[in-house]
Amino acid sequence: MTGVCFGCGVYDTVEKHHIFQGALRKKADKLKLTVYLCPYCHQYAADSAHRSYEARVRLRKYGQIKAMREQDWSVEDFVREFGKNYLDPEEIAQIYDEPEDNADVFQLVETGADLPW
């Protein structure tokens, strides 16, 4: 199939990549936590989704944000479903629209307290 690569933006042949693999693959499919990548961004390049830990983490952060927004989940809800939080406190704070929703996160960040995730 042809389309725009989520990684590099090139219009070319693209392949479906499940952001969460293994036992979480079906759940990722159901929640549409997939992206389309050109073969280089998907498998062949040194910084591709299948060869680079950093690329996988970036995609999982994107997937977590997408899931939390679309499912109206908290971080705890996401962890319950996917087993791990990939976001730092600043990234979590950006998910929510209303500043008052972030009051606890902002307070923890300002005081430097250890976060529960």
C-alpha cells in the first residue's frame, strides 16, 4: 500500500506498525494504536521502529497519548491496560486541556517529589 510515512513524511510504500507488540498487539489493533511507516522507518534504517529502542519509545509515547486522549484514560488506566507508563510528568500535563486537571502533577513537578509511575 502507498501512503505517507509517519516517521519521515515521504509518500511511498508503507507498512502497518503496531506500536505495542506481542501479547498487546490485538489490543493495539482494536484501539488503532498503529502507524504506517515506509520500509526504512519500519525495519531497515538503524533508527527504524524495529531496530531502535529510542524509536520504539517515541512511538509508545505517541501511542500512550493517543490512547489516553481517545479513551479518556488516566495514566493509571493506561498502565492497567498496557503495563507501563512511557510519559514523563510534563508530557502527561500536556494531555489534559484544563490546568486545574493538572494541579497535582504540576505540584509534584515543582516540589521534585517522586512520582508514583
